[in-house]
Amino acid sequence: MRQALLRADTLLSMKHGLVRLDNVWGVGGGLRPVKYLVRQMNLLLQEYLSSGDLHEAQRCLMDLEVPHFHHELVYEAVVMVIEAISGQVEEAMCRLLKILSSAIIITPDLMERGFLRVYEDMPDICLDVPLAYTVLERFVERCHKAGFLTDPVIKKMPSRGRKRFVSEGDGGRVKGEFESVSSRNQVFV
């Protein structure tokens, strides 16, 4: 017994010990590094988008054995939708999230947590994808119509204020400039 414990300690302390342990004994999902899980979820989503196989995506998610981390799949899926700016990707991801929600593989609270994480990151996402708010709004509406996104999640969705163009409003003048021009005109009248 002691020899087995020493062997396990040796395997764990080796370089890449957790990977080796996974290969030898099959470590459960909760013990895997977060970066590994995120990478696996991204690969799962990319594979799903290329194949369209809902059952395979569902099986792969279950094989990861991390039900407490399914909010990450929601987060990654929504970010992929925003970055793709594609109606086909929106439809496919909506279908996947609906199936996973219907099967209660992704619980409502994890679905909400995933969307809220995207909402928090929108200012950063918008730097890379200027149309991010528009795409997000369209996708959230699609998910709500599909019936798996709750009203509180929709109410918390951020919105970017509409920018005004120079042609609208004050003729393109800066606020202080407009006031000083008005006062000069009054002096000469």
C-alpha cells in the first residue's frame, strides 16, 4: 500500500504529472486545469459548428465531467456568435444551447451566469468587434424566442448608446464654441 502511495506521489510531482495521471488512471473533469477545459469547450463548439451534430456535442460536453463549469460553454458560445457576425452561427448556437437547456445539461442558473459574464466583458469584446452590441442583442432575442433565456437575463443585457453624427444637432460645433458664437452675434445686433 505504501509503495502505491509513493508511486502516485512521484507521478503527480513529475513534469506534466496531471496529464500523465489522466492518461494512466483517468482523472475526473473537476481536477483538470481550467485552461484545458476552456480549450476543450472551444474545440467542442468549433467541431459542432462544422458538423452540426447536436448529439456529439452533447456527448463531448458530458464527457468533460464538469457540470459546474458549463457556464464557460455558454460564455464561449456567445462570444463565438459575436465574433462570427453570422446568422448561421447564431442559429446553430441557439439550437445547441436550447438542446442543452432542454436536457438540463446546462441549468438555468449556469445559462444565466454564462450570459452575464459576456455582458460584463462587452466593453472589451466591442474593441475587437464594433458590431458586438447589435449581434448580442439579436442573439439574445433569438434565444428568448427559443424559450430558454429568462426575462431577468434579457433585462440585464447592456446596450450601447447610439452615437450622434455631426449632421445631427448643433452643426458640428463644440458646446462652448456654440455659446461663444451666439454671444458675439448678440453684441453686433
